[in-house]
Amino acid sequence: MRIILLGPPGAGKGTQAELLSKKLGIPKISTGDILREEVEKGSELGVKAKEKMEKGELVDDELIFAILKERLKRDDCKNGYILDGFPRNIEQAEKFYKLFNDQQELVIEISVNRDEIIKRLTSRRICKNCGAICNILLTKPKINNKCDECGGELIIRDDDKEDVINRRLKVYEEETKPLVNYYQRKGNYFRVVGESDIEEIFNRIYAIIKGNMRRFAERRGDYL
Ligand code: AMP
């Protein structure tokens, strides 16, 4: 089963994908994380992506497909995976659908209102060392500005600055939000409100996944 987490930046897709990955034993694939690693390394791909990312705009579809296809070749993907941050527009969704065309996609939107998103993103910090995400309003780090996981320095992501946040939200509304309609029509779409606590949201998402597992297994012919 391929699980697609849809939702605006700051909806909690990364956090939920991480929890689901542990629970289901399948990897979380975040195109944003992969791109940030490439930018950090200074690779050719990272150089190409950097400018768009800093402005809060979408990186070219071709580049995204190149990194995604490479990632999906790894062995850990054979039993499924959770996508966080992909697809970001109809073109990506269509192209991805055509790669498999086996009705094994489950799409879960995490919806959060705009004021809450801005509050979350402006208080989000990321560990420079291990990439762990925290929120200084919700889960205050034990030591100021230090990561609870590894003690690394906590920094603000370049694209979590307020002007870039506004741009990212506009891009989401214009390019990504139409995917809700797209997947609703396909009939593999579910929505959870992402404004309660992390565990409660996780339980709701997990219930949706469990409720669909049999349907997906039957489609694969596992119960025949
Ligand atoms: P994220 O961590 O998912 O918020 O992604 C951070 C940035 O990476 C986005 O603002 C885009 O510039 C870029 N990005 C991540 N995933 C995609 C994608 N599927 N398509 C285009 N750009 C992406």
C-alpha cells in the first residue's frame, strides 16, 4: 500500500509519516527532506533546487521524479511506503499514478486552518545535526535551542520565515489543493482534521489505514 499524506505545510504530515513508518514498518519518503539533504551536500541537484525552495516555490517535476524514482528502487520500499510532500500538483499525481496503475494508493488529507498553520510554522525548529523537528510552543526543548534527540543546534528552516510561508501557502492553494478533488474522484481519499493532539490524529489516520488494508489486499489478490 502506498500512503499519500496530503495537506498544507505545517499540517503535521512529517510527524504523522514518521509515526506511521514506525507502526507499519514501511519507510517515510519526504521529497522535501531528500531535497534539503542535496542542498546541504551542495550536489548538482541541490544547487538546481535551492533557489526554488528558498522562495517557497515548487521544484521542477522532472527533478522531483528523478529523486523519487531513485529512492523507490531501494529494497525497503517493496512492501509499501508513506509519501510526505509528494505529489504537489496534478501533473505529478498523474505521472505517479501511471507508474503503477494498480489502485494501491490511499490518500489521507490532514487539514488545518490558516492561522494555526502560520503559528505552527513560525514556531517550528529543525535540528541542524539530525533533522529532528520540534515546535518551541508545543514541545519546548529541554535545553533552550538544543535538540532533545541529539543535543544539536535548533534552527529555523529558511523557508519557515514569514514571507516564504505566505508564498508556500499560496502555492499550496493554487497547485496542491486541487489534488483533493482529483483524489476524491478516484475514490481513495480520506480527510482528518489535524488540529487536535498528535496521538489523537495518529489514531484516526491509523484507523483509516487499518480499515482499508483488507480492501487493498483483496485488490492485490492476497485473499484469493
Ligand atoms: P516540504 O519539506 O515538503 O515542505 O518541502 C520543502 C520544499 O521542497 C517545497 O517548498 C518545495 O520547494 C520543495 N518540494 C518538496 N517536495 C516537492 C514536490 N513534490 N514537488 C515540487 N517541489 C517540492
